[in-house]
Amino acid sequence: MATACGQPGEGADGTRGSVQRVLDQQAAAVREGDERRFLAAVDSGAEEYRTRQRVVFRNLRKLPLAELSHVVDEVSGVHRTGGPRTGQPRVREGESVTARVRLRYRLSGYDTEPVIANERLTFVRRADRWYLHSEAPGSRSQLWEQGELSVVEGDRSLVLGVGAGRASLKRFTRVADGAVRAVNRSWPRQWPGRMVLEAPRNLRDMARLLDGTPETYQGIAAVTTGTAESDRGAPADRVVVNPEAYGLLGPSGRRSVLTHEAVHVATRAHTTSGTPLWLSEGVADWVGYRGSGRTATAAAPVLTRFVRGADGVGGAAPARLPGDRAFRFGRDPEALGRAYEGGWLACRMIAERWGERRLIDLYLTVGEGERPEIDRALREVLGIGEAEFTERWRAYVEDELG
């Protein structure tokens, strides 16, 4: 079984091409269902990694893949044997290199654009051939690399899980299907109307999927993530579930969480870097809480305590709308809670006082152009600027929570 051949003492450009062919071989093997060819690209001396790669192959074959490829962007760590005259990096027998690689894949029936993820892989040269040897330290993990994968499809959702039975994943699909229907009732613009959920085994594995630390996502039930290629459409989104936090929720909480995340999937094409997080997260919560019957104080307990000065701080509504920095995970959980709840109340106020249609129009207006301005959008849609809107929001917060 042929793998990527290398020339004796080949330079960095040749090495890059050689390791690219190794990855191309694996992608072709997945498409063809050829496990032997897939494993032939893996270093025979890396027994534990070969075992994991066998699981990876079988997991990939379970997915409805419409596209799978790797692009080698850079090769580093090449041993230098060239003389001072050429200074060319060279690789000798038994030496290894690390490649920075872009994974691209798309799921049939769910993704209109590919998922993009950066990886770092190590390759080793043996007998003038290159082989995949391991994941480099710090490489981002994919769910199919975390253990045996289960795949369950709902009417409007696809759930990928590790460490959970099919019955458990089927419960995810029922909630996710309902979330998609709820979004369709609130969001008027066209979107795929489907969502893909990833359910890792635990919080630690969730953090590996998101290239973060467990502490960052402690208490966060789910996160929607997607990386776009430049000059392309909205990216393929994945809703990554924290099984520990999600498992603590009751039926209503689970519906709200997955509906919130489904809103992010639906609105992705109309969300830009200029969309303030109080608006994007607030709209997601507004849809998520619709029909739940929850009162403002029940849905916003952290902000309620602040407004009432219950913890010795606050005593009134915040002076300004929550800024984007307040929404960062892993910093101040109290500030994070106030930010989400403040954004929700801002959107709830708009829907109540100007109408639901105006709330959606505001979102769409902010998402237009390369450098949208919230003040301009507020004036255009609601007839008031940001300063007056903030004062009305502060009064609304105190009326609802005080």
C-alpha cells in the first residue's frame, strides 16, 4: 500500500507536498470505505495512535459526509542539514515534522458551507516515506477523535455523541427538533432549518472541542460555534453541549437552551462583528423564553439581585447596556449573568413597546454593511438614539426587577 514518498534530504516545500499526500490518501480512504488504506498512512511504530485512528476511520464512516479534506498550510520543525550557502531545511530518515493543517468537512443535508478547523499534526519519515505519527500538543480535537461515535438523526437535527447511548441522544433530537420549530415561528428569514449537535462525554472534552479550558465553560449548558472562510457565506455551525450543565436542567430549561442556540444558527448570516452581543444574545434568549411563562425576576435572577442591591452592590439598574466584554466566558460569572439578562430584557422591551417585527428589523438593520452602527440602526428602526434607548431600558429594568 503506497504512502507519500519523499526524496532523500528533501526541502520544506517537498515535505509539505509529501505530508499533503498522506492526508489526501486518508480522505480518499474514508470516501471509499477502505480502512486498510486509511491505516497505511499511519506510522506502524505508533501503536496507540494507530488504534485511535482505526476508531476515527469507523466514526467518519458513520457521518453523512459530503466533503472531507485537509490542507497543509505550513510545515515546521524540519531538521536543517543544508550548508550555510543554501540554508535549506532538510529532513533525514526517522526525523519528524509538525504540520499546521486546515480541516474542511461538510455534512450532507445540514451544511451549506464546510466546517473549518485548524489542527497540528506530526509526521515521521521512514524509508523515504512519510507517515502520520500523532497529534501535536495543543491541537484542536474533533468529536470523532474522542471515542466511539454514535449518530442519531431527528426530523430537523443531527446529534453526534460520545459516551452516551442512542436513547439519550434521541432525547436530544426531540428537544432540538422543537427548538428549530420555535425559531421558525419567530425568525422570518430563510435558513437551513436544521441543526447539528455535538454531545461530548464530559466538560473536559467539551473544552477540547472548543480549544479552551474546562473552567471557561463551567456552568455553560451549550455553545454554538462556527468559523467562516473569507469571502464565503455563513459558516456551518455546531452546537456543542456541556453534558454536566445541560444534565442539571429540567425540560423547560433544556428547551430554552437549545432554542437559544438554534437562534444563533438561524441568524448567523445576518450577524456581523458589528452586531452588539446584547442584541444577538438578547434575541436568542427572547426566542428561547417565549411561551415559557417565566416572569422577569425568575428569568433574570442575577440582575434582579443587582438591581435590588441584595449582594451589597448595585441598588439600581446598570448605567449602560452590557458591552461585548461582559459576555466573555470564564471571567466574572455574576457579570456574565447580568449581561445575558440585560440583553434579554432590552430585546423583550423592544418587542413589547415597538413590536416583534421591529425587533427583527433592528437585528437585520444592524447586520447590514461592513461597519454597522447601533445608534444609527436604533434611530432608523425605533426612532430614538442609543442614549435615549439606554435610559428607557434602565427604567424598564427597574420596573420589572425592582
